[in-house]
Amino acid sequence: MRQQRFSRLQSLARQWLTSQSVAETCSTSASTSSPYFCPILAQQRFALQRRVGLHTSRWLAAEHQAGTKAASDVAPVSMRTLILALMAGAGVTYATRLYTDQKLQQVTAKSQQVVGQASVGGPFELTDQDGKPFSNKDLLGEFALLYFGFTHCPDICPDELEKVAEAINTVEKWTGVPVQLVFISVDPQRDTPALIKSYVKEFHPRMIGLTGSLDKIKAVSKSYRVYYNKTGESDTDYLVDHSIIHYLISPEGEFVTFFGKNADAPTIAKQISQHVADWQAEHPGYHKGRDMKAMVAAGAAAAEPKAAATVGK
């Protein structure tokens, strides 16, 4: 009987993660909201949590009534049950986040197939680290990789910028193409051009830092489906919760693909290099005189033994 009740809890959790209705809901809302801000998914998740909680309560009540000891001598929830519940909760949270990432990737790919390109990105007018006007037109001609963050970020942003700097160096080594790294602040209240200038130079000599008015930052964040929200009551000491995504932009200024937090530097480098080679195949005048496909293949082949040796250690 106990095993049947526990199996019922597992079944409820699987319903939440594999529900087609959740997938369809997030697929529909992904084009109009941020990747990690799906209200309907949150509502369904809350409803299921209530169902699991109710079922768990009934289970515990039945176990309590069936016990042979007095209620005062028996703990309402055993340590083992508590540990299992915590582990299950952590697993559900991780699986849900991963599922959302995968659905966003699928929705983006489907959008590209249907209308030719995903509805991500667009024109913007901001200010660079030298206090000069900078727009999306200044990125035309080469690939660019955009990241939205803030200079007071304690760990995530530095880790992400170091990762993509390593990836871009690999791409340039394999192809000779200087992919432009761009950091866009979602904290214009504190991130002045001077502060951003000192910040971006710590990661890559060619990284461009951009900021602007609150309205302009809201506009560019909305066009790239970036979610951000200031956390904390202080006007000066606070953090900013935001999407952790890198956007690859083509030499014509159009969205190509994106990379999440789970993508490591070698993976990003390999995929961007392949996009560069594919772009040259479709645009023969792009870096004419270089066989990008052959260069990328040679670079990837040379990197594989090193990667295998690292794993072996």
C-alpha cells in the first residue's frame, strides 16, 4: 500500500514534466515573454504542487492512523521521507528549468523555419563605454555575440563573460574571423560608461560595453526577450535577476541562435565556427580566399585530442 501511494506521487510529478499542455502553453508564450518567465507554467506548477501536497498529507495521515505507537511517540514525518522529498523537489526544479530551455530552443527553431527568422532582436540606440552613440548598425559586417548583465554581478556575469571570451578566441584561431563581443547593461542606474569600460576590459580587449537610459534598456531587452528585475529595497545596494543567454547575431544584424548557461566554451566555439563556415558557403564574398569549412574541421580535429586528454586526467 505504501509503495502504491509513493508511485502515485511519482506519477503526478511525471505528469507535470511531460504534459503536452504545458509544452504547448510555453511554446505559445515564448514568443511574447522572457525564456524564464512563463506565468501559465508557474500556475500549472503551483496547482500540481497543491495536488502532490494534498496527496502527501493524506498518505501521512493514513500512515499515522495505521501506526501502532501513540501519536506523541511517533514523528509525523521520518527523516528518510524528508530527505526523499527534498531530493525530489530539487530534481523537479532542475528538470523544469532544463525542459523550459529545451522548449525555447525548439520554439526558436520552429519560428526560423516558418517565417525565415525568429522574432528576436531588432534596432537599438545605446551609448558605448566611451560615451559615444552606438546602434545595431555598428555591428554589421561580422558576427556578434550579445550578453545582457550588470557590472555589480557577483559571479554569474563574470563566469559567463570569461566563458564566451575563451570561445571567441577559439573561433578566431580556427577561422580568422573576429566575432564581436557585446555586453549590454540591465542596470543603467549604476552602470555608467566609465564603469562599464573598466569592467569589460577585464574579459576581452575587443569587448564593447553598452548602456543607456532606462527606457532604451527596456526597449532593447524587450526586443531580445530578456527578463530582468531589480531585487532588494535599497536604491544603491541591490542585485538584478536576469536571463542568462548569449545571442549570436549575423553579419546582416539578424538573430542566428543563442547559448544558455549550460553551454561550455568548446561547445560555443564549435557551433559559432560552424555558423561562420555556413555563412561563407551562402555568401561567397565573406572573407573571400579562406576555406572556412576546411579550417573549422582542422581546428576541431586538433582540439579533440586535447579534450580527450583533459577528460582522461
